[in-house]
Amino acid sequence: MGSEMCIRDSNRSESFKKLVREVPLEQLLTETDSPYQGPEKDMRNEPMTVPIGVAAIAAVKGITQEEGMMTIRANFRRLMNR
């Protein structure tokens, strides 16, 4: 399951927040495969924008950005058996 990481567009932002609230942090990953659905209007989605998404996830989950980053990194490593 995926959701665009739009933070400022109210409709897409609510969809993103709902997904983040409902999915356990230990099951979330971030990605940048959709260059035209960046975190903010008129912003390309690319690797340098991942921290913006992690910050948004952390805010919704009520955790620090560092905790979000470390957990998402561990999720990726677990998925890839690394």
C-alpha cells in the first residue's frame, strides 16, 4: 500500500495522515518513485525530500524525526534481509 507524501495539499495531506495513523511505524517505508507527487506543491519527489516525509510521519506518530528515520531504516533492512 502506498500514499503520496503530500503535506500541504489538504485533501492529499489528510489521506497521508490517515494512512500514517493507521499503519504501525514498523510497517512503513519511504520511497521517491513518483517524481510528480512531491511533499509540497510544485516540488519534485526525489531522494533529498525523504527527510520531509519522515518529519511528517514523525509528527503524525508523535515521535522524534530521528526515531522515525531509525525505524524506517530498520524496516528496509528487515525487508531486504540486511
